[in-house]
Amino acid sequence: NKRLRNVTIVKPIIYGSYAVPLQKKLENGHTHRWTVFVRGVNGEDISTYIKKVVFRLHESFENPNRVVDSFPYEVSETGWGEFEILIKLYFQDPSEKHISFFHQLQLYPKDDTNLQGKKPVLSDHYDELVFHEPVQSMHKFLTTP
Ligand code: SLL
């Protein structure tokens, strides 16, 4: 399982969240429905090289570690507060170490043009996963159409 010299593969991804206020506050105090997600750009299927995604929610949630092992890589919940979500990407090839990043869940619009909360509040980020000189087995996952 050799490294492929002088080969670099770049995988663009988008990760983030969107949130909408509930019509009515729930008995448990929840005010919003939200989704946190990771996806490929241009509808690319990332399951060819992603094995699973773990979303670590705030500890006030039941089972805060949410493991998603197939498309779509997302978790939907209701809640009342904003917090940082740890997102861990695990790759199909076991020799490739997982990577982690944080996303700040946003429920409330930052500008007051959307104070009525009619539109979903979206917060997302573009990022690029760079695989420099991947091993042969990982290269195969990365180039599978
Ligand atoms: C805050 N530091 O105080 C943050 C914590 C926690 C959000 C936010 C619901 C949990 C549940 C929930 O939205 N927790 O009751 O299921 O704003």
C-alpha cells in the first residue's frame, strides 16, 4: 500500500447548519428545529471516501455523540440554545486518520432584516480536504466516481 508520490487530491465540502423557529415553544422549552450537515459540493457523493461522520452535540442532548454512517450526513434536532458542534470525519481507508472541526450552531439571525425569523437561518462553510500523496487504497476511494 504505497504512497502515490506527487499526487494531491482535493475534495471540496460544505458543512454547517440551518435553523427555523418552531410555531410554538415546546413544553421542554425548545424553540427551534435545526439541522447540522456535511456534504459534497455540486451534489458529489462523499460516501465513496467518507465512512462515517460523528456530530458531538451539547451535553444537554440525549446521546450527544451522533454517528451517521450513510448519506445524508446530517442530524436534525429541536432545541433552545446555540452551541459549538464538534464534527469528526472518518475516512473509508483505515490508514487515513480522522479529522475534526467545529461548527457554531446558529439559531438567531445576525442581522435584523430577518428578525421575524421567516427565513431559515443558514450558517455554512466551504472547506477543502487535501490528500497529499495518499496511499494506494485511499487513492482508490478518492477517485471512485
Ligand atoms: C447556552 N451554552 O447557554 C449554551 C448551551 C444548550 C442547548 C446551549 C436543548 C437540550 C435539550 C438545547 O438546546 N441545548 O433540552 O434537549 O446558550
